[in-house]
Amino acid sequence: MANFDTSGSFRTHRFQRRPVRADDVQVRIDFSGVCHSDIHTAHGDWGPQHYPLVTGHEMAGVVTAVGSQVSRFKVGDRVGVGTYVDSCRTCEECRAGREQYCLNFALFTYGNPLPEYADAADYPGGYPLGGYSTGIVVRDKYVYPIPKAIDLKHAGPLMCAGVTVWSPLRNWGVGRGSRVAILGVGGLGHLAIQLAGALGAEVVAFTTSAGKAGDIRRFGASDVVVNSDPDQTAKYTRHFDFILDTISATHPLDPYVRLLKRGATLCRVGIDNTTLANEFGAFSLTAAQNSLAGSNVGSVRETHEVLAFCAQHGIRPQVEVVPARQVGAVWPKVVDKAARYRFVLDMSDLR
């Protein structure tokens, strides 16, 4: 299912993946999660795109072929593929196991020009195409075994939403005794609440959707603040060790920075199409030595970690599975915050 312009409309597009190389895994995609990043990219919010564009970076399916040098996978294995499908593997960040911060630019699953280390012949039309498709061929390093305890329909969102919130929770040391606020309870936020809680943190969620309060408590939050109610918010002044901001729309940050303990950090993982200049003032940071940070999707190692952690603790995304050909009707619901909490495309609809 491809976009051919910035309108967000879809039609089917037939193309050929590369032949399986020695270090490749070929995957039949059974399910593909719908991320707000797909929509931003297709609409050109983050820069011009090459069309036809196939988005989707939350894939789960079954191995259908492996290259001659691949030993970690065999035909029939259940696997996932996430937001990037290659990196240079030689720079300082890649050698340290932080492939998502590759100094030569990680090759994202769709929507970016090929870096110099990538062979244009490996990608149809010379650019990557994503997971709203029936299959993909990926280097084995960037393919992840799915634990038996996790259903494939739940696995895809862990490839992006799950590891995107897992990485900062681990990097900033969230654990037993931590006080954590989660801003926004959508595809990322509802997983962040579950993960932070399972790590031992006290979790408070901030949402603009009063109707989500019951779900939020079910996910494990100890309290829910709706529309940043002043009375509710005031009791959390200088309370939190860490705030994870998953909101993908423009919003003021000053009210939330004031909720951080001295020296604590607010980390953004939700991305819109604006600059931060209109969202916070310098005094809100200097008043209590606070930090404003950002975090990309997690590394290869962190993706393996979050899959194992979710399997161990029974953490799953709440999904609504829809036929792939209905993706055009799903996108507006994501923009309108109507997802509860991740739409997942059934790719068998295209076979």
C-alpha cells in the first residue's frame, strides 16, 4: 500500500525486493503497525519524499529464506523488523552498539536517501520501501526473533513504539523507587506506562483524553492528570525523577519542566513538525538545573532487550487489527487520537 503524493491517499503498488544475499533474511510480513511517523513522512512534514512511498516500520512475520552465511535464523522462524535496516557498522556509534545514532546515518526502513555505504542496487528505484507490504529482505543483524510468548500481531509495535520508549527509560536509569511522568497516552505512551511500571517506577500519566483514564490505570499508572488540570498538576511540582514526553503535537513544555526534581530530565520522543523555540523558555530549565533531552528509537541490543522484557512481564500493546487495504481510513483516526492504542495492518489482505 503506497502513497503517490502528500495527500495521504493510497493505492496498491507492485515492486520487487532484492534477491537474498549471503547475509540476508527474507521475511513474509504478516502484520505491520501504523505509526504516526508514517503519516508525518508521507505528508512531507519532515521534508520532501520520493514517491511512490511505502511506509511502515513495525513488521512481524515469518522467515521464508536465508542467505548462505546466516546462522541465527531458519525458514519458519517468527521475526520482527523495525525502523532501520542497515547502518555503516564501522563508526564509533555502531561499534558501541548504538546503531540508531550511526555517524554515517542509519538507513531507515523508508523515507531517507541512501547513505554512501548502501548499494542502490539493493533497493527498488534506489531508495528504501517499508513494511506496508507483503515481504521484505533485510540484513540478518537487523532482524529480531520474536519470543514464543508474544503473538505476531502484538510484536510489530514493539519494533518501534516499544523500543522507542524503552531506550530512554533505561538510559536515564528508571527503576525501583523512580517517580516518572508519561506525557501523552497513545501508541508510545501506553507502552511506556507498562514498561516503567514493570521496571519498578511510580508512574503518573498526563493526557488530554479524559475517556482514557480507565485504560491508563489498567496499564499501571497510579494517577491520571487530564488536560494538565492546575490543581492536579500543582501537587506534582518538583516531584518527578524523569518525564518522558510522547506527544506528537506542538505543546508547551514549561508546565512540565516545573514538575521535575532539581537536576532531573524531560526527554522527548514524540516528534511534530515544529521547532522547540515556541515551546519552552530558558528560565524553566535554569530554575532547577533541569535538562531537556531527546531520544531516537533504540539500538539492536535494546530491541532484543525489550522483546525479552515484554515476554517476561506480559507486556503487550493494545492493538486493533485491520485489513491492509483499509489503511487509508485508519490514518485520519491516528491523527484524531482515536487509536486505542495501535492500529496494526493484516498484510494477508494483499496476498
